[in-house]
Amino acid sequence: MKSDSILNTSDSNLLRWATYASVSTASLLIGLKYYAWVSTDSVAILASLVDSIMDILASAMNLIAIAQALKPADDEHRFGHGKVEALAGLGQSIFIAGSGIFLIYQAAERFANPHPISEIMAGTLVMIASIALTSVLLAFQYFVVRKTGSTAVKADALHYRADLITNSGILLALLLSYIGITRVDPIFALLIALYVLYSAAQIAFEAAQMLIDRELPKETQRLIESIALENSRVLGIHELRTRQSGLVRFIQFHIDIDKNTTLEKSHCIADEVETAIKRAIDYADVMIHQDPV
């Protein structure tokens, strides 16, 4: 079965809306944070602004990648275009790591040359608005990830989750600066930078695992085996191989069938097992070989 028949219209639309929401939110956050940075001259807010700029670049990359990944299989890409998502995730990790290194430099410079933050109230209001917008976006992204398992949207959600944490930290830093603790601003910027680098490493690892065809989780493999063996005419299962490309989960294995079973009946048994697996596992592309025993 080709992967283009596996993806349903509803989930494809969800993926597209997730990328639209991400790009729109990042654009709005950049405008708000730029205003807050100009008003306050806070290096922590600058860190958050740079992170949001990286977010919109990554989200734009997702927009293109998901559009490509949702293309149906063709003669030159018989397994579909799902791995474009993993490539996008890898590209995102490079962008995010670069922003983390830049923020470390900025934090070190401000720590060496501290100065008080101005217009703290304006910065505080912007951070509260940023937290609210990011929370709404994250709720939608996690819903999409639960529905589709998309690697690209999951990667996007990872750095927006980092944004939520860092924006909360910046809000605290502004409040501490208000009471006269000036060196806390570059310290929070440094903590943000380290978290950004950690997020980049997570995204790169997940993307690399898909690119090198890591097996599906053990619990999924056990589920496949149990479903196959629930069919009373299946005497055994072996040579199970699995991988994921984009949304599609490719599953291949052999089943043992009584050697006296006709070819037609063997085919029917395999079809029954395939249908049962597809009913239990979303976006499954199943290939079964029958062995006479």
C-alpha cells in the first residue's frame, strides 16, 4: 500500500494549520520583544528576541518541509517524502544552536559591563503577553503531535516550550532588576542560552534517529507481534522490521502458516493481520510475507 493513501485529509490540514499558527505567533512575538528590548536594553529580553527570530526561521522551514512531506509517493520516491521532516528538524537544530552561542557571548559581555534596565514595566507587560501567546500555541501544537506524531511539529513545540520557560525566567529577572539586582539579567540570559543549546541537541538527536531508520518503540513492536498472533491461523512471526518516515510507520515481517493452506487462503490471512495492525496503529504501511511450515 502506498503511503499517500495512508494520510487522511483532516490530519494533513492539522499539520498545515500548525505551521501557519507557528509562523504567525513567532512574527507577533518578534514585534513585541523588539519593542521590549529597545525600551529596556535588557540582554535577557535580547536573548528571547533572538530565540524568537530563530523560531520564525525554523517555523518557515517547517512550513516548506511539511508541504513537501505531505506530497504523495511518486516513481522516484516510492516510500514518500516523509524524511523531509527529519531534514527540517536537523536544520532547525543548527539554527537554534547558533542562536545559543550568540546569546552566551552577549551574556558574557553584559556580565562584564553591567548597567541598570530601563522601562521595566513595558518589558514586564510584553513578557506576560509572550507567555500567554506561547501557551496557546503550545496547546495547539501538542494536540497536533498527539493526532499525527509529526517530527517537525514536535521539534517546533520543543523550542516554543523553551520560549515559555525562558519568558517566565525573564519576567522574574525584570522583577529582580526592579529591586536593584542588576547582574541577574545576564545570568538569566546565560541560562536561556544553555537551555537553547540543550533543546538544539534534543531536536538533532530525534531527527538523526529518523534519518538512520531507528526501529519503532519496543511497545509498538510487541503490539504488532501480539496482533499477528491473535489470528489463530498464524503459527508464528519473525524478521520484524520497522521504521518511520514522516508520519508513516513502515512495518515488515514474516508469518508462519500451515504448509497445507492454499495460496488464496494464505493471502486472506495476511490481509486480516494487515487490517488489524492498521486499525491499531495510525499511518501504518504494512508488508507481510507468508512462510509455509
